[in-house]
Amino acid sequence: MTPADPTPTNAPADGGPANGLVAALRASAPYVHAHRERTFVIHLPGEAAASPAFADLVYDIALLASLGVRLVIVFGARPQIDTALAQAGIASRFVDGVRVTDAAALACVKQAVGSLQMDLEALLSTSLASTPMGGARIATVSGNLVTARPVGIAGGIDHGHTGEVRRVDVASINAHLERGAIVLLSCIGYSPSGEIFNLYAEEVATATATALAADKFVVMHPGAALHERFADTPAELSPQAARDLLAPADAALESADRARLQAAIAACQAGVARAHLVSFDSDGALLRELYSRDGAGTMIAADNYDITRTATPEDLGGVLALIEPLAAAGVLVARSREQVELDIGRYIVMERDGLITACCALVPYPDEGVGELACVAVHPAYRGQDRAAQLLVEVERRARREGLARIFVLTTKTPHWFIEHGFAPADLDALPLAKRTLYNYQRNSAVLIKRLA
């Protein structure tokens, strides 16, 4: 018995490009099915338009639509507005990070936003056979879908045409999505009195994702993935763990990164199940984040992405896929399908997006106050992530709950791993009588026992 990873039995013998393509398509298939007819809101900052990979990013977004995803793109235009202001000889004015938009600045805002929207629409209209959008026929829709109100006077400064989101026209957006169109929303909002307001794009995106009860909220950003920039930060964060990155106020997050992270957190707090921060500088990162199990960005999940739970009969195939290769290699004791099925309620599994990534079993001997930790196995793609250690913690918790004072393990391969985790070598006499009578002397497994505090 060992926490080592099983060896995949269905790996292709030829690792060439063709097999790689087939494997990638097969691996993405569950996500194609899961994402079809789902609503995703994507925040695209104005900085992305300056990236050499902007066209490829837009093509990837178009591919999402082709795969049946209902898409709302909220695009910012901060650098484009700055450029337009500079060309007009108008100084940018900010108060506490909020742009002051007077009548002259509003003209530059309209110019910058309109130009960027046309660029987006042009790229989404591409259908040449020589491009990734060959044969695509994608419709885009925009309009007065965001109602705004003025910021007014703040800190003694009249912010002019700078506004806040008042309402998102959910009914109209859903109607457009039902017809298969991509909805484009900018940082512009309109008031019932006919005024135009310059809005914070992150606020528009968050409000839209929340109002639509979006299935996913994707926030694009430059540079490396957020979790790669900070040591000991995992790729999947709870909202609280994400908030911890924002404190203290002088943390190494730049203001733009703070705004994006705050937007993602706010969406999750308002009911969006998952928010993804994805780099637009990394080729294909958006597709890898949404169509692969481990993604390419940093995810904030309101629910648990990795779930540890008791196995059910539906998990039988996943459990067998982990333990059978180890049994064939002689690492685990062979168990028949029927035996595992009968004992499935004793198994604990770790699940990620429907895949059983690790498993073990707790077999109690209540009369002697001891339990056996058996069948510890980890999927080969998830080694080095302490999943066996996490399972051990859960086993100990359940053993205590059942009134067991000790747990033991029989292993031929990794006694040191268990010793490092608090087990101590023991004699056969320390085993429960029923287990002693079944001990296989040919395997000569080491006996290790851990006392539970």
C-alpha cells in the first residue's frame, strides 16, 4: 500500500502531433459539453488592444461563441482615452483613482471608445479561410444596455461626466444572447435624461456578471498569471484567500491588478460561482483556462474546486482507474471490481471537475479501536500536490469521529512517507486479529501504526 501515483494504462505509444491533437480534443470534450449555453462575462482591458496577440485573443473569444458559449464582452479603454486626451492637449485628471470627465474629456472618451469598439467588431467579423475564424458568422450587438448615474461632487470636485452603474438591462442582453450574438459593452453608460457617462470598466463588468448570474466571470490582465507572481499562492483561491492578497494596502499589487482582483472577488460574493484572472499576454491562456482541468490562470471559486468526500457507486470507475494499475504493478493488493463496489462507502475520494484525482479507504475494526488506511492512490497528473497528505488528514478526522484510537497501514514501497507523517513501525501482533489472520507473508508488508491524539 502506497500513496504513489498509478501509471496511466491508456497513454498513446506515439506521442506525435496527431496523437497530441486527439488527446487535447478528448480532454477538452467534457468542458465543451459543460460550457455550452452557459453565460460568460469577459472583461477585456484597453491594454489588451495594444498587445501583438490581440487578434489571436479575439479569435479565441470568437471560438468560445462557436462552441456554444453565451458571451458578453465588457471592454475598457483607459490607455486609449489617455492617448486621445494627450493628442487633444488635455491633461488627465484623477481624484482618488477616479477620472474626472468634463465636456472636453468626454469628447475624447467617445472617440477612444468608439474607435476600439469598431476594431473589436472588425476582428469578430473576420471569416477568411486563412484565419482561425474561417467560415465563422458571428453577430455582435451593443447599445444603451447600461444605465448610469453621475458620480457628482466627490471630495469637493465635480466629476462631470464620470458615472456609476445604475442598472444593467438583463432582459435585452439575454434576448441578444438567445439569438446567438456576442454582446459588446463598453465603459459608457446612459442616463434616462439622455446624458452620457464615462464608467469604470471593471464596475460595468462586475455589475453585468452579477446581474446576469453569469456562470463564469473572466478578467483579462497583462503579464504573468497572478498566482505565479506571488510565492505560495495557489492557482485556485477562495474569496477570503483572494482578499488576503489585497491586504495590507501596500501589498505588491499595482492599482490595476487590485481593481481586477477586487472585481473578481465582488462578483463571487454576489453569486457568480467562479471568476478567472487570465493573462492576455500568454498565447491561448483563455482557452487553456476554460477547456482544461488545471487551466492557465488564477481562479477564485465561491465553491470548492477540489472536493474531498465519501465515494458513491458512481465513483467506482474513477476509483478503479487509480488502484488497478498499482495492483497490476504489485504495489497494492489486488481487489476485484465486486469487492471495491461492495466497500465503496468506505472509500474517500478527492474530486476535481468530475475527475477522481485521489482515493483511499478507511476500514474500521471498532471492537479493537483501530482502523486500516488502505488503497491510497493519486492520479499521475496530480503528484507533488500533497493530496495523499490531505487524504490522511481526512482519514484521521473520520477515525476520531468513529471513536478509533489508532490507524495502521501495510506498505511494501513507502514506509518512510508514512513515518514522516507520524506513523511508527510495529509488529504483526499490533494488528487486529481479523487482519492478522489475512496477513500475506509473501508480500511481507511493513506494519506502521499511528496513534490519534
